[in-house]
Amino acid sequence: MNVQERVAEYVQNNGIMQKFIAEKTGLSAVKVSNILNLNQKMTADELELFCKALRKEPNDFISIEE
């Protein structure tokens, strides 16, 4: 599982609304949806925005074992 998949899984498992993420990150709702549905690759800058919105650290979604 890659970083983007872990972020998407975290959002889904915690019942976080895509609208909330869009508002907190300043990204469009369509872009957030595309990222979380794995239709568009997440950039490092977007990962940082998601982490700030979710109050998580990027390392929370990175696995050294891969």
C-alpha cells in the first residue's frame, strides 16, 4: 500500500468528509475526490496539505518496509 492509499484509507476509516478536506486544504472538491479515489496522483505538496488538515505527520502514512 502506498502513501496515497494510506491517506485515502485513513480518511474513509475515520469518516472524514471530502468537503472538510477541501475547505482545510484550499484544494477543489473535485481534486480531493480524485486524489482519494486514486484517480490522480498526490504530490508531495498535496500530501503536506492533507496532513495539516488531518492533523497528522507525513511519516504517519509512510512505511519504511515497502
